[in-house]
Amino acid sequence: MTTKPTNRAFRRRTALLLATLLATGSSALAQVAHPEKWPARKASVLVDRQAERTIDRMLARMTLEEKIGQMIQGEIRSVTPEDLRRYPLGSILGGGGAAPLGATPRSGPAPWVASRRAYDAVALEARPGHEPIPIIFGFDAVHGANNIRGATLFPHNVALGAARDPELIRRIGRATAEESAASGIEWTFAPTLAVPQNDRWGRTLEGYSEDPALVASYAGAMIEGLQGRAGLARPIARGFVAATAKHFVGDGGTHDGVDQGDTRVSEDELIRIHFAGYGPAIDAGAMTVMASFNSWNGQKMHGNRSLLTGVLKERMKFGGFVVGDWNGHAQLPGCTADHCAAAFNAGVDMAMAPNDWKALFANTLADVKARVIPLARVDDAVRRILRIKLRLGLFGTPRPYETKPEVVGSAQHRALAREAVRKSLVLLKNDGVLPIKANARVLVAGEAADQISQQSGGWTLTWQGDGNTNADFPNAQSIWAGLAEAVRAGGGTATLSPTGAYDTRPDVAIVVFGETPYAETAGDLATLEFEPGDKRALALLKKFKAAGVPTVSVFLSGRPLWVNPEINQSDAFVAAWLPGSEGGGIADVLVGTADGRARHDFTGRLSYSWPRRADQFALNRGAPGYEPLFPLGFGLAYAHGGQTPRLSEDPGLDAASVNRSVVFSRGQVRAPFALQADPAIRQEPVDTEQAQGGALRFGWSGTAPVRLRFTGPVLDFAREAKADHGLSLTLRVIGQPAQAPIIALAGGRLSGAGLVAAPGTWQTMLIPFACFAAAGADFSRITDYLTIEASAPLALDIAEVKLVGGADPAKCPARP
Ligand code: BGC
Ligand code: BGC
């Protein structure tokens, strides 16, 4: 690897200068929108005169408590059906990885339908003075009904963008709606209409494109696919669900690509780029809009009345309701998860209050009584929620799809997902090795080749998409299984070898590798370099190259990444994104006939620009100095190939200098964190199910600390400690220690008893920063990051340690 220090120093200085300019300039950018600048609409497609009269009558009968209840959504893991008798909540959500009532996570549709009915049984109970109103049950069906076992998993949005096919999107929406409805769920928190502008952002995979026009062309199609066409006078009931246009607005524009960060742009740019999908979504009748975690020029969206009310509801005549994001209200100044008048007053109609719904209910009620929240605001919010419940046909007969579990993972839906996989593959290089002759001897290598969880990414059965095995995907096919099927059908031989070892020399090796699953903040990156400092895939490719075996790289990722060295070592390189359950779609395009003709050509074209260097974070067409490796819209095909010259292997930026979130991954400490273990602790690599040497074993022979120190300039997590961030540790304990370990972060000490609770099994523990802060941690200037103090006879296998969002500060380990 060659580096040019002078260049690099120059770039760093320029970046610093720019950052200073931006920071000082940001105060000059407005936070209050001017609605007259925004597109306008005359009326809402969701408002029907007759339904409004029904709502008038309901509102007249409802108590104030019942109205407040409608405005609050709790999470299935913390609300029982009986709770609804005292707290008449309007909605329940199942968060990523949630289990239905009385069942385990990764359940099929039946217990979900039963849960939904159990809540409604109480909500609709005839009780004196009670207005029976069905709950609305929501979950994140972001690439199919992805929380349901056996569901069809469509490629993530980053892949669908490459297909450039709005009709395909509409059909996917329809299929997702059917599978959700069959699982008792009538509302999905999708589609994400983010227009990601910085590929470091962990949610880039949830956006269709960096190009606002492409997002706009998909938005209406997806809403109509999920909800059916707008403008119908009758309720939507035949297997359609309510959609959510999210996250309003500017989620994809945060400074540095930091999740939940600040979008520092002018109002014109907010409209032109980040709002692009909302006009078409609202025209298509989007029933709900989710307020975003991000700020606009320093002000959190959950509190931005000018945008939520002035622009969205008044100017755009959005007639549905605004749902908050997961405790998103808690991030407003002066607010907490259990108390926040400001969000309701700004225009949030329903707060997503997963755990703190009880106290939020009491506090909101008090706020309305004290006129801190006007009653008219409450009536408006409840009217909007009832409007959607009526349109969804929730009152009255059960929804027809609740008795159709067979649509979940049906052959027809899987065929559609497979078509989507074929259409979203982007061919970046082909020096003639593709298509593979079906009668060839094919070796399929790479850690990801036979991992359905990895090809599916985050938001798959669990929130982070972690902890799943192939057995958890009954209606799915791994990439390896699809390739094997195609090659064997064509008379060839296919062998799976994740490590790349072989006895008989293959004609070609297909190497499947890429990002491991993540969601939200956990996916934020320091740089765009793939496998910084590790380069396992590259090593594998080099091995084949040295042996003269031609290689085809199948790269799985939620965004474009800097893979120049890997491209150089490959004879063909395919960006396969996160294809989901239908691995066979890859074989459809890569494996041709026995005489070498293609069965399907590549048609996918990049919906994100591909970086030439690892420091091209905000690489978007039209931006100054646009110098991509592959521009937006790029994609080779069999019909029109092209030669790829050797690429520079200078990443442009030192990854370690900017990493703040990943302390430990795949069993290795990540720079600029450094490991300091007492000599009384043995260290040895151990394998995990995902990777050889995927964890590091620490074996204690006395009492001693393991320290993970931050060696970079300044680590300041004060903001993260106030929001819902925490430390996620993936580990396995071997043996029982004499006394419970102590786990310390930034100087706050907590009992590590939870770490050693379940010996022998892999577990992921999430400890909120807030808990360490309560124990005295100082997050504003961290040097000693994490310390684990333990004693013999204990061994810990640590696979991963990283910063994530979504920690529940109420769940603190004890103090030692
Ligand atoms: C995410 C939303 C999601 C919600 C519920 C939040 O953390 O930002 O996109 O819909 O959780 O899972
Ligand atoms: C939930 C997700 C949610 C996240 C919020 C998780 O515990 O399962 O659905 O998006 O928290 O940060």
C-alpha cells in the first residue's frame, strides 16, 4: 500500500478548515421553515366527509384519558393486553426482534395474529363509559415482513434502487403488505424515503438512492403497493397495510453521516434533496409520516412545528398522522422519554414510547389539564389517528388476510424477490470470466457464501440482523445453495469451501464476502474502507490469484465501499448489496448455459456513486469535485462490457484516525482503540459460527483487568450518553469465576454479573451509557474506555464490542 503523506495532510487540513467553516456557519442557517417556499396541495386524499362525521361522534363520546391514550404507542415487550384496561393506548408496535405475546422471537405469523387479537379483545371490550377503538399494530416491514419467521425477504432498498423499476417496487409493496397483514399487522414503518448523502451513515442501506429523483420515482409506487391506490372511498382491507413515509425530514443529510445527527443545509436544499419523496408519497395517500431523529440546523425534528405542522400538515395538506420515532421526543431540550409536551405541540400525533408509555400517559394527561397542550391539538391528533383506523377497516370484521398464513413466504412472493435480486445486481468488472459455464467445476468460497443472515443484513428477525442461523430461515436459499442448484442442473460440479481450500483445482472460484449485518447507529462507519486493517477477503482472493484460479467476487454491502484492492484481485466483481432470502437470483445471472450463453443479463445500475478513495464520504452526483470510481448509473452488462484498468490501492485516509464506534470486531481490536491485557491473562483466537478466528479468548489465571483504551485525539461521547446510546458486547463465557467481574466505562463501574450469567452460549449485552454515567463516568473526555476486571477460573470469548443506539437507560446492571 502506498501513501502520500503530504497529500493526506493537505486533505486533512482542508477538511478541518471546512468543518470549522461549517460549524460557525451553521448558526446562520435557519431552523424555522418558510412554508410558502414548499410545494403545496389543495386537499388531502385521506379525508372523506362521511368518515369525518363518524369521527366527530366518536370524539364526542371519548373521555380525555381515551384521547390521550390514542396518542401513545407502547411496545409489545412492555405492554400486556390487560394494561389497556387502565391505559387505553392507541397503538402497539413490535420493535425489531420482538416476540409475540407468550412466544419466542423469530415466531411465525400465528402467534402474531393471536397477540393482535388479544390486545383488541381488551380495546374493544364493552365497558361502561368506554369507547371501543381498535388498536393499530405496527412493525418495521422494511424488506418484506422481516420480523416474521418464514417471510419473504426482499433485497434492501439500496439494492432496489439499482433496479430502477417502480413497477417492481409496487409489486414488492403489495407482497409485503399481504405477508404483514397475514401476520396480524396492519401498519409498516416503511418506506424510508431518506436520500442518503454520506455513505458513512449506517442507514444508507435503507435509502433507495443518493439521487432525489430516483427516490421520488419509487415513493408513490411503494406507498400504493403497500396501501392500495389512494382516493378510494371504501376502507382498505384486502391485505393492504398502512405505510409510513420516514423519517421526516433530512435523515439522510446529517453532518458527517452521523446517525440521528444534524442536517446542516439551507431550506432550499432540504426541499430539493431530502423532501423529494414526500410529495409523491402524500399524493399516493401515505397514511402516516414518521418524524425523524435528526435535527435541522441544530433543532430536533420532533420539535419542529414549522416543518411538522406548517409544511407537512398545513401546506401539503397531509391528512394522516405523524408518529414519533423510538423515544424520539426524549431528545428535545427539556424533554424525557416519559414527558414531552413540546413534541405533541410541534405536531407529533402519536409518540412512540416503547417502555415509558405509562408515565408518558400520566404526564401528558396532566399537561392537557394544565393547558400546556391545547385540547384542540389533542382533538386534531386523535381525529387523524381515527381517520386512519377507519380507512384501514379496523372497526368491525376481522381483516381477511389474518386467516391466510400461506401467503407468508409463498412461492409467488419468493419468485418476485428472486426477480428483484436479478434486477438489482450491478456488474462492476468482468474480464471475461462471466457468465460461468453451467458445466464448469465451481468452487464457492467466502464466509458469507452460505450465511442467509449475512445476505439479508440488518432488520432481519432481529433488529441488528445478528444471532440468526440458516435454520431460522425456512423459506430461503443461501447464495451457495442457489449457485449449487444452477451448476448441478447444468451438468457441472459445485463445492462449498468458505475458507477457499480445495482438493481438485476448480475452473472458477466464486468468492462471497462483505459487510456483516447492522442497523442504525451501529452501522455508522469511520471511513468507507472495507475491512480496514483486516482484509480477510482480499487474502482469499490473492490465494486464488496466486494459484491461477479465476475469481468472481460477489460483494454484499449496504452501501458502496472502497474495495479497490479486492477489485484488482478479482476477474469479475458484482455488487450484490443485501439480496435477502432469494440467493438463487445471483446464480440466475452469474451461471449461464453449458455452452456459455447468459440466462439473464445484468440490468442493475448504481443508485449510489461508488468511491475511488475511502475518504469520499459525501460522494454525490452534482457535488463539487465529483470524482467517483463508478458514477451514479454505472453498470456493465454482458451485452456491453468494458475493461477495468488496475485501480489505485491508496485508500486516501487512515481509517484508524476516525473510527470511534467499533472497539472490537471479529475477534480483533480496532484502531485507534488498543488492547492492554495483564500478563496474567492468556489470549488466543477462537472460532465463531460466522468466522474462523472470529473471537478472542481471554483466560484469567489470577485477578486482573483487560483494558481497551482509546488512543486517538479526543473521544467525546457526551451527546451519545444523553441520547440512547450504549455499549454492545458480543461474547461467550467459559467457566464460572469466583466472583462477578466488574465492567467499567469512562470511569463508571458496574457489576458484570450479567456478563457471566449464561455460560457456554453466545450473547449480546447492551449496556446503556446512561448507566455508566449514573455510576460516575465522564463521557466528555474519555481515555480509558472499557475495562473488564475479572478473576480465575474465568475465560471470556469476545467477538465484538461497539457503540450502538437503542439502549434502554432503565435497564442498568447493579453497581459493584
Ligand atoms: C427507527 C425507526 C423504526 C423504529 C421502530 C427506530 O429506532 O429509527 O426507523 O421504525 O425504531 O423500530
Ligand atoms: C428495537 C428496534 C428499534 C430500536 C430503537 C430496538 O430495541 O428492537 O425496533 O428500532 O430499539 O433504537
